[in-house]
Amino acid sequence: MVSVPQIDNTSQAGHGPHSDLVGTYLNGIRRTQLLTREQEAELAQRIEAGLFAEQLLAEGTDRYDHADLRAIAGIGRAAKKELLEANLRLVVSIAKRYTGRGLALLDLIQEGNIGLIRAVEKFDHTPGFKFSTYATWWIRQSINRALGEQSRTIRIPARVLDRVQRVTRTRRALATELGYDPTHAEIARDLEIPVSEVIELLSYDCEPISLDQTVGDQGDRPLWEILRQPESPADDSAGKALRGEIDTVLATLTPREQEVIRLRFGLDGGRERTFEEVGRVCGVTRERARQIEKRTMLKLRDPEVSRSLLTYAS
């Protein structure tokens, strides 16, 4: 593994803010010459040969002299280092566009450098593109992922973060289209995923609050004191009343519509089902199940009719 120059957060202790560190780093990388497209292609060829030589050494092949393979691998590592160092200024240029989003510029540069390393390792020079064009995507991806993961109080795995961002994008798009904040059910229908998954993913898209935060009419009771209170008989009665309201709502639907809605929203105590699962249970296609749900939700569009169902689903 070839590393890039690190920004030493301790090297300037007692000499001013982080801007001094950035200046020192920039002064160090500014001396590196930019590469022509031909030079990039030549370095890429050396890197490719070096990686292949390292692979053969790892496999313990007897077809080639190991001393020659080690020499080729060394040339490849030197080429990788040269290509990296020639593009460090590109990382800084991109990182500056992401300041003010939760990470310091120094951290953004370090994350961008990680993306640059990935770009060097995967670059294919044969189509004739400039390396900077290819590397920009990897640098941006690395910075965006870091912003999503590191600027949160609670870390979210990258694979989950991708799903969270997909749901939030859909929510914004639907809000623009509909003219109001869409319900969980509407988002789930658009993405063809269970309502419970929408609720879970949207729960990541917020910062936690302290249990010591004061709440109440007078603002004098900590949140933990209220949360620890056991469920009262009144709460249980309210739950039974809600279930009664839901049964009343469903009674306005046809038997097929009731079955689809109960399966989709898990109203019988089970989990929310996908359109494909609903179709299998009801003996219809996935698309037909989606159409039935859409038609039924239009029936329930009246706030007085649908409020109970959406409250239960949420």
C-alpha cells in the first residue's frame, strides 16, 4: 500500500489555527509537478504491471524469477506514489467545496486522499481519459460518505446510509410533487418497500436528544423521568380504541381491498409485506397488488377516514 502525505495535527501546536496546518500541507504538495496525459498513461502501465507482479509473488509462481517480479512490483509502487502526489492538489480543490457541512477541511482532505488512492488503484488508461476526470468521482464519493458517517453523533454503516439517502431523496421529491410532506405509506409505495423500513430508515436521519433535556408545560421535568413511567390503563384503552377505529375504516372496503391493506400494513399483528408477497397471498401479480393498494389509498385519502390507518402504520 502506497500512502499519501499526512496532515500532522500536532506539528503546528501553539502556532495558530488549522489554517496554518492547511498552509503547511499546501506548501508541501505545491512543489509537485503536474503530469501530462502521456505521463499518466505511462505511470498507469507501470502500476498495472506492478500489481500483476505482486499477484504472481503472492501466488508463489515458479514461471518467473522472483527477483525480477520484486523489481517490477517496486517500480509499480513508485509509479503509484508519483501519480498520487501529482494529484494531491486536486483533492484539496474538491475538499474546499464541502466545508461547512460537519467536517473540518483537514479531515475532508484526508478523506479525499483515501478516494484518490482508490482511483489510482483502479485507473484504466486505455480509453485515453485524463486521470483527474476519473479520480474526481472517487474523491467526491469518499468525502460524501465521510460526511454522512462522521458528522453524525451515531455512526451509520455506509450500506445503510445509502438506503437512508434514497428514502430522504424520495421524500423530498414527493413533497415537491404533492405539495405537502408525504406520509410514510406514500414513501413506501413509491419505493415499493414496507412502511416499517421507511420508518426505520428515516429514524437515522436525525440527531439524538439528551435524556436530561427538560420537557413538560413548565419545562422542569427531564425526559428520562417521563419515559420511565409505565403504561397507564388509559394508554391501553386508547390502543384498543384505535384498533376499533381501524376496523371501522376497513369495513368501508371490499374484502380484497381489506386483505391487501392488512397485509401491506401488518394490521393483523404481522410484519408489513412487499407487493410481491401480497400478490402471492392474494393470488394476483405484484403490479395488480400495487394497483389495488393505490386505489384503496385514494379511497382513504379523506383525512377523517385515513387518519386512523396512517397513525397505526406510523
